[in-house]
Amino acid sequence: MTTSTRGAARTPAVLVLEDGRIFRGRAYGAVGETFGEAVFSTGMTGYQETLTDPSYHRQVVVMTAPHVGNTGVNDDDPESRRIWVAGYVVRDPARVPSNWRSRRALDEELAAQGVVGISGIDTRALTRHLRERGAMRVGIFSGDTAADDATLLARVQEVPLMKGADLAAEVATREPYVVPAVGEKKFTVAAVDLGIKGMTAQRMAQRGIEVHVLPANATVDDVYAVEPDGVFFSNGPGDPATADHPVSVMRAVLERGTPLFGICFGNQILGRAIGFGTYKLKYGHRGINQPVQDRTTGKVEITTHNHGFAVDAPLDQVSDTPFGRAEVSHVCLNDNVVEGLRLLDKPAFSVQYHPEAAAGPHDAAYLFDRFVSLMEGQRA
Ligand SMILES: NC(=O)CC[C@H](N)C(=O)O
């Protein structure tokens, strides 16, 4: 399936959207074919963190930044053990990576991991198309997979939809593991892995938390077997409407009043656990430059996002839920999408975005401290 980088760059490739729009370019990374949901990311840095974020499972990521691969690939920045994006779309790949940490070129790494991509297309036109028509299914084809456009389009139209996709168990760890606290251990946290990013556990460990990462199908008994001071629900791929099992585990945690924190998928699960619905956004939020207001302080922070779904909750009123009162704590200033939830009668909160933000910005790192405060409060 893979060829050398230099060979791939000369191989024609075609990107076919489910509505029939077609872009022609050159193969990038592996030569072959791939399918997924086309989404765009506006991050200008941090492509390694993006590629290895398990929440991108089954998504073909279009980079709006025109020049990608400049700093090559290092062994420090991956968020998980592999690249998860289903495909990668860039306008103008770096020919010569340059960075003191770089070990390989990005196109070589994509090829080595069998990730099919395309370069040399008008990513601005593609992004505008996705903004107008919404995220949609896509295929990338190069090498032996070339066929007439109608045949390729028919295949793209058979790709499963992201709506209704239950994917967390496909990316999460199968065995529990422990990330030790850095320095003195102060707390134990049970972290339900729905597609966790490595830096999330690190940010907790840096605060003296011993993190017990549990598989997506962990039961309430598994969670309490580690005698947690707090419970965490991670980010993850797929449609939160399918996450019935984590929702039921979270309800048990809320019932017991254990401090609880959720990120991204975890925020959608908290929304569902307390009775709100979730819905698919037209084209989602992905990038590292999204303005969010913390309504509990009024402060605006610039934040990292990767979500295609959101919680449907009233912005300007406190809601009565089966677990007491709840409010929307954070909101996206671009489009008023719910970006965080807070329970007023239980020690539980969550955000839709990424305070661990390994590629930065770090404005939202205080949320890990809030989780620590909740656990301290419970002990006092
Ligand atoms: N990063 C995430 O956890 C994403 C959550 C969910 N899969 C979404 O697209 O909205």
C-alpha cells in the first residue's frame, strides 16, 4: 500500500466528496484509497497532536494552514500510539523538514503508518465548500485505485455516516494502566478512556494525581475498585448519542457525589447524563484558536477544539436536572455553542474543548486545577 515519499509525490490522486465535488492533486503519504468524514482544522501548528488524536478516528482532516510538515515528525509529540486520522489533506507539503527534534519527514511517517493523503489541492476552496455544505463523506484515491469519477463517487456514498457511529471502544485501551503522579501523590483518579490523549493524563499527573486509565467498557465497580478521589471521562470519536454505557456509569458517579471532570466526549456524556440532548454541528470546531468565555469568571480564553457534536442546553438559565441544578459554564464566542457544563449541587463539571492543549494555547489549563480543588473540597 505504501511507496517511497518521492514516488508518491509524482502519483496523481483525487479527492471525491459525497456531493460530487472533486479535487485533483498528488498522493501524499501512503498511496491507495481511504474514506471518512471530511473535516477541516484551522491549527497552524501541532499537526502531530492532531494526527494522533484518537477523536479523529474515521475523519479525513483538511489542513487550512497551507504549508504543512515544516517541522517534520518527532518522537515526543504524539498523543497516542499511532496516527488515527483516516486521511490527510494538505495544500503545499514541506519539501525539507527542519527542526532539531525532527526524526522523519511527515509524508514518510504517513506512508509508514499506511495513512493515505493528498496534496496540491486548493484547500481553501475545499474548506469553504465544507463550511457552506457541512462536513460530509469523502474518499481519497491514488495509484491502482483510480477509476472513473462516477464509480468513485458511488463508493464514497456508501461510507457509514458519523452520525450514529459508536467508535470509542475501537480506539480506547483494552487493558487498564496507570500513569504515576509526578512527585508526591495526592489523589487517585479513575479515567474512563473513550479515546484519551496522552497529554490529558500528563496534565493530571503533573498535579500529583495518579491516573488509572480504564477501558471504555469499564463498569461502576471497575471505577470504584481503584478507590478514586475523582472520576474523569475523556475525549473520544463518534456520536455521543451512542455512548449509553459511559452515560450510565457517569450517572452512578454523580449519584455517589464523587468529584467528576469530563473533556469533549466527556462533556457530551455529562450533558446526556443530566438529561440534555446532543446534536451534530454543521461543520464542527477544530483548531487551536477558538475563543471561549468562562461564564463563571467572565474571562475569555483562546482554546483548542476538536468536536463535531455539541450539547443542546439552555444558555441563559439554570436547569433542574435529576442531579440538581446545572448551568452552561462556557460558551464559544464564535457561534454560542455550549462549551462547558457545571453542576451546582454536585462536584461535577466538564468542557467541550481541550485544556490539555499540547500544541497550546494553555489558557484553559486552570480547569485541571479546578478538578483538583473539587477533590480537595471533598476531603475537607
Ligand atoms: N474530541 C472529542 O472528544 C470529540 C467528541 C465527539 N466525537 C465529537 O465529534 O463531537
